[in-house]
Amino acid sequence: MSSVEVIGAREHNLKNVTVSIPKKKLVIFTGVSGSGKSSLVFDTIYQESQRQLIETFSSFARRRLPKINRPDMDEIRNISTAISIDQRKLGNNPRSTVGTVTEVYTYLRLLFSRCGEPLTNDSRVFGFNNPYGMCPVCKGLGNELVFDVDALIDWNRSINEGGIRHRHFQPGMASYRVIVASNYFDLDKKLRDFTKEDLDRLLYTKKSLVDKPMPGQVYRVWYEGVVETLKRRTMGHETDEDSNVAEYALQFYKGQPCKACGGSRLNEFARSVKLNGRTIPELVEMEFTDLLTWLMEIKGPVADPIVMRMRPILQNLVDIGVGYLNLNRSTGTLSGGESQRVKMASQLGCDLVDLIYIFDEPTVGLHQRDIGKLVDMLRRLKEKGNSLLIVEHDTQVMKASDWIIDVGPGAGATGGNIVFTGTYPELLQSDSITGKMLSRDTTYRAERRSPSAWMTVKDAKVHNLKGITAKIPEGVFCCITGVAGSGKSSLILDVFARDHPEAIVIDQSAIGRSSRSNPATYMKVFDLIRQEFAEATGEDASLFSFNGAGACPKCKGSGRLHVEMFFLEDVTMVCDECEGRRYRPEVLEYRYNGKTIADVLDMTAAEAATFFDSREIRRRLRVLDEVGLGYLRLGQEVSSLSGGEAQRLKLARELHKEGNIYILDEPTTGLHMADIEKLLHVINRLVDGGNTVIVIEHNLDVIRNSDWVVDMGPEGGSKGGEIIAEGTPEQVARQPGSYTGQYLKMVL
């Protein structure tokens, strides 16, 4: 059997792993969170495939590409070109839509140019990214980008203090120096004290020559208001503007539909052309299920070849569970799971074979009903002659696999080994944690807690909600269920959370962008650790801060150096002075229990919880282990965490509170069955402590352990937005119209 041979892999926590991975098969990598699955699949196999691919390019091309380091391993054999279909979003470029990334909109433009009335024979006329077709007002964005001045300005600071938040206007930057040279402003005055005239000049001045610049200026000074400068760059009027800079600037905008084109992005002529009674603006707002129905009606010798290219892509999108999306949906608004499924549907039209497709939990966000369709799609990719490597915990996908590789046995330092390779039936007979969890008869709470009161949401109409009234129980564990796009998040995150601002919402959004934030600082334990070092060494605690006196002077305590590549993705390198340890050499001379402060930051939370003598430090770090994050290193950047990890870290920090409402959005993302048991223990602890816990979830183990279920549906998008069933898990399981009930019945 042809296979990829990985020999001596040592990336991260991998312990000299050697493993044979069958090619042209559906191979599942499983194991507890942090066991080393991603280190093997993404950081070893995928990275080496990319590195070897780049090595085939000419030296001229390679000089213009970032250098990919060879993974820490001895050897890898029989590797093919790998394509990663992960949960990273498709980007925040406002010009990128689901229609453009799937190329359905490209075919739609062609269809209208050949068959629309009046006939144009030029598909550019319908391109919102082309001057021939774009709306002249919004330039094809569909939104008028209105500056959010409060996001841009820190009113409590002066210009000299960095009161203009955009990085190009921070003190020392070129745009800041232009403001100084203009001699228009008091640079030390708080921005809240600026007059309206001063603010208008600072923000909205059209580009003009400064008549009285700062004394000593040799060259003429041209000044343009901050908002005008950023608007020009973001709208793409400068052809040499780095797209990364434009995307960064978007955080300072608020969007509203363009009044001229109504959000369609197109000019008046492009909006007027019809085909079979429909315009492009009408079609791009249709859900894929409805667009497919309309497309079935389009026939003719000119239209047929175009329609034949569009229909399979749309059908794949519907089959994979995102039929509620439309072509005009901006890719930046898609969740990680939606982004992954859109990428997957696009790949099914690829004619290349003998590729390695690598997936990161493709079932994320999918209801049990849709997982079967996902498996069918994965098999179709395999049958085209490709190899599929899938990091996954879902039992249904495991059963459909050809081969399973279980990594473990534990997380972090206790993982990094291959504990099982074989088929699914063989896994059930194995001694691995995964095999034991799958083969045992799992138990659940048959006794349901009774609500202490009810919280009512009335006449909810946000997004696809159809004026529903929902009763949410207080003082119990409540699950909100339903197929993707059915209205779960709209009901709880958009309506219920708005009506209950005291609720603690723990979603999967990033904790922050700062590279200096890590689990130790986020859990507010690092100050305690520094104090322990100070007492043990007799030095001031500030010496052990990587943001203060002890920081490496070259990288300023970040441990890394950021290199701008301009038209390429920026590169981050390990600091060559401190070798990534963040501190000055003299700081690392001091030790606590034989360890330096850098050694402590390299410990996992579980290791550190047993290392320190302080009871409070131990307590805070044990909480991380309780939510399944004991494998995280204390110094790991929080910006590198997955959505599920970030969510559990937020939960860990909130666990000590009582008498609150907790809202968790799909907390089982990225969790192994063993970790889900830990999560359920935490949830039950919260409820028993007097809290209300509301969980948006698809996982049947979580749903059957809840006290109350509200099931949304019946479908996604416009065909959802209603409450299909509500009650205890047993009551919902008896509802014939509930998809969730049908699957619950199998596990109760």
C-alpha cells in the first residue's frame, strides 16, 4: 500500500514520531486536545510539502517568497502537494464575496453578458470590482464606509500621546511627522479639548499646500486630513497601496448600505439587465437553494455550458450545509466553519489529482443531519485519486474513515506519541483513550433540574427570526440547537444577550491582537509569579516583566521580530539576541526553584500548577486544566489560539463568579470526547453554584446532558427562524418534526 512515511518528527511536543500514512485514503487524526495532532499534520506534513514545492520554483521566484523552515524531523517520503482547508477565515477584504471566491459570480456575469436583455457581450459590465460595472459612488463595495471617529480617536490623549489610534499616525511615523510639520495643531492638547474647527481640520481637510509650516522645513508641506487620507487608501484609489494596510484601516470604519446602488455594488446599467425576469442584484441576494431552483429554468445552447459549470458548485454548497448563504455575502462575515465548507465545495471542481487535502475539524458548526452529506463530499474528493488527512473528533466521520491515527496519550508534555493506527473497528478494541471512550456505554444526567424562573424573549425578528417568542429557563443548563443557519445565534447572541447585558458571553472571537498577551497574563497570574521570583531573589518584581526593565532591548520583550514584506505576507522571526526568551541575559541568571522566568513561561499550565508553592497561583492554573487547557504554555501568545481554545480561556477566567448568566457559543469546538466530559463537569459546577448556563451546541453528548432544549429550524436561512421543539431532552426526542430530536432519540 502506497503511503507517506514520516520519520523522526519532533515538532512541538512530538516525541520522535515515526508513522506510515496510507495514500489515496480517508485518514483521521484524533486524540485529546493538545496531543500533537496539528503538530504532525499541519506543522510537519503540510509545512514540508509547502517547503518542497517552493524549492521547485526558480531562484528568481524563491527570492521573492518567504523562506519556510524545514520541520524538526529526520525524513519524510512519498509526499505530494498538499492543500490545507482549515478554519481560517477567507479574509476581510470587503471586495471578496462568496460569489467571487467560488467563481459562481464569474459565471453569472458571463451568463448575463451572453443571455441578458439588453445583450452586452461584455462580462466586465457586471463586475463590481471593475470600473465598467461598479457603482460610481461606493466603488463596488456595496457599503458606504463611514468613518467611526470614536474608533480612530482616543479622546483622552493628545496627538503626541498617540491619540490617533491608526498605526501610521502614531508618534514617530511619517504621517505623524506631516501633522507636526503642518504647524496646525497643539500637539500636547487632549483631543477632547479640540474645537470643532480644529477637529475638522485634523480629520477632513482636503489635500492642500500648507502656507505656514513648522519653522525649519526645507521642503513644501502638503497636508491632508486623517480621515481623507485613510479613506483614499482604503477605497483603493492608490494602485500601489499595500492591501494589508487597507484591510487594517477597515477597523476604523462603520458600514452602511450604499444609497446609490442599494448595496448591490453595481452601476445603474448593470442593475437594469434582466434574465428570465430577474436582475443580478436580485439573484445575488437569493439563498443558494433558491438560486439553484431559478438556474434550473435557464436553458438554451448559449446558456447550457455556463449553467453546467454553476450548478455543481451551488449543489455542493447546499449539500455541505451552507445553502442558506448567498453570493453577495462578504467573506469576512463567515464563521470559521462556514469558510472551511466554502473552500471545500470549491475544491470539488478541481481537476488536479494525487493531492493531499488536509482538513481541520470539518464538522465544526454542522448539525448531525448534515454530517452524512459532508462524508459523501469527502469520499468524492478521495475517489478522484486524492489523499485526505483529517483532524477530527466526530464519531460519524471516524466510522466512515479508511484509517485512524490516534495521537496521545495525553496533552502537551504527556502527549506527542502515536498510540494507535488502524481501522475504526480495531480502534474500539484498543487501549487508547479514544478507543475506550468510543467503546464504553456513556452515561448522562437522567435527572433534570427544574428552572427557578423563566426569561422571555418576545417578538424576535432579527435576521431570519420570524417574530418568535422564546422562554429561556433560569438556574439550569439550557441548550439551543438546530441546523446551521436556523437562527440559534440570532436568538441568543443578538436578541437575548442584548436584553440581558449582565450576561457573560463567551464566544469564539479572538481575545486580542497583542502578541504580549498570554495565558499567564490573561488569567492574571503572571503578576503573582513575578512576585514569587522577587521574594526568592530579593529583586524588584518589575525586573521579571517582559514589558518592563527586564525585556530584551532588541525585540522589546516579544521574543520575535516582525519583518514587513510589503506585497507579501509579513514574516515573524525569532529574535536572534534573546533567542525567543524575551529577557536580558542578566535577568535569566535569577532562579526560582531552579527555573528562570523564561523557563516558567515555557511550562504548560498543568506543569506550572504543581511547580509553585503559592496556593493562589495553583488555584488559578488548575482552572485552565479543568476547562481542558492544561496543555497551553504560559507564555503562548493568545492571538495564536484557536477559536475554541480562546473561548475556554475566557470561560476559565469567569469561573469564580456566581449568580450570573453564562452564554457559550459551541464550546465543544476542537474538543476530544474526554475533554467534553471535563467541560460538562465545569458547566454543571456553574449551574450548581447558582448560575444559568445557555449553550449553543450541536454535540449530542452535551445536549443530552442539559436540563432544557430549545430547538430552532426547521431549516437554515429564510426557511428557519422558528422554534420547532422545546422541553427536556426526552420531550424534544419525541417531537417528529425536530431533526435534533431524531438524533437525540438514538442516544437517550
